[in-house]
Amino acid sequence: MAIIAPFLSLILIFSLVSTGTSLSSNYYEKTCPHLESIVAKTVKKATSDDNTVPAALLRMHFHDCFIRGCDASVLLNSTAKHKAEKDGPPNISLHAFYVIDNTKQAVEASCPGVVSCADILALAARDAVFLSGGPYWDVPKGRKDGRISKASESFLLPAPTFNISQLQNNFAQRGLSLEDLVALSGGHTLGFSHCSSFRNRIQNFDAKHDVDPSLSPSFAAKLKSICPVKNTPKNAGITMDPSATTFDNTYYELVLQGKGLFSSDQALLTATETENMVSEFATSKEAFYRAFVKSMIKMSSLNGGREIRRDCRAVN
């Protein structure tokens, strides 16, 4: 039952999620014509002050969409009686919520009560990618904000320890393909990871190996030096790749070299179809960008919200 229950929970949640057929790129053309410039301006300002903001916004958008669809449920605060999504273990390290707050405030000043927090987050994630040197795309809009946010549902997120079968199943439940899996994994080109997300690969890996044998020996040694068995600094970790503030295809090159940080990254080489895509994206940034844009639009079109929140941190 412990294995079946999460699967059933996922089916129940996503049976309530729309495929986003009502979304359109010109949804706010008449009601909030300056929306995209307002969002872009706010995200650009935040990024100039803190270059970790783009990675934070992209990750926040992924984590939002993978629970109940892209409904801004990850933005809701916990209450005295209820622990919200953002306080679930996989989301504790999310940050830059203030960027969405500031953007919402600016949007409300121009178009009160019109634009959902979910749409603002989707636009902010796109701008985060673009400002980091990645592709630009038209974001379909018209999402509504959700009223349900449960920390207990954060287990539905794909874990960094997942193997290829677990990843495929997790993505398939959201209507996402193997190509979507490989393309969206490329988002790991931005950001930073704490030791807890990859320690399983450098300590007591399995009965025969202390270190994951698929790891490059030199990279494993580097990770072990950063995350020692004893007295690891509280916030110790490493950037997802050496160009962690630039959106590029370096991630795929590293995976091929045995330098993918998570088990879930290296797992992409354990199936022929996904390995071939990793090789393609490693050699062609253009192919990666095309696939990433396609998959981002597909993922972000899942929405099960019901309202336009006045405050992104609380239901109306």
C-alpha cells in the first residue's frame, strides 16, 4: 500500500487539472496590455541585484507545476493550522518569493484583479531563462490560482535520487514524455544544490560501492571534499554546472562526462532513447532550446486553479 498510495494521490490530483486549452498568448491583450513588460522589468531588476534569482524562479515554476498544475499553490503561506507546499521538505530551499510579490504589486497597480499569480510566475520563469542567455518564447496565459496547498503533496515532485523508470512514470502522470523529461532536466544548467541532494552518490552508494561508479572519479573526489562525512557546513554544496548563471547546454556535456550532479541526471544515460537525446542536446544548443521551449509550454499549460488571488501568499 505504501507504493500504491502516492500513485493514486497523483491520479486524483491530476484528474482535477485542466490541460490548458483555454490559454492563449494574447489573453491579457485588452485587460492588461503592459503585463509582460511589467514582469520583465521586475525580474530584470531582481536579477541585477542577485544573480541567483533566475535559477530560483525557474525552479519555483517547476515545483509549482508538478503538484497540482501551474496554479501558484507553491506561493501560498502556511497557516497556524495548515502546512503549505512551500514548507514541504523538497521546497524548503526555494527562495526569491519576494520577486513574485513585487511583480504582483506592480501588476495590481496597473491592472487590479485581472492577472493570476500563476501567470506571473510562468512569465517570470520565462524571463529568468531569457535574462540568463536562454531562449524566449510566447507564454500562453489565462491560468487561475489554486486554493489548495499541502506540504504532504511535495513528495509528488521527482526526487534527485530517482532512476529512469521512476522519472518516466513521474513525468508520464503529468502527460509529459521522455523528450520532455530530458529537455526539462536541462533546467539544471542554472542554480546550486546542497549536499543533501547528491550525498547518496558519494557515501554508502550500495553494498559494493561507497561512491556511485557512474560518477567521474575526479568529480566524486571534489564532491567528497565539499561534503565531508563529518562536520559538513550547514549550507555546503556546489553549483549545478560551472556556468550556473548562464542558461546553456553545458549540463548535457557534463552528464556525458559522468559529472551530472544528481542520480536523476546520470539516469538519463541508462536508457537508449534518453541517452541519444542527451548526446544531441550536448552537441546542439539550438536543438536543446527548441525542445526546452516546447516542453516548457506543454508543462506550464497544466492548470487547475479557480481564482485570481489578490495576494499571492494567501487565498482570497
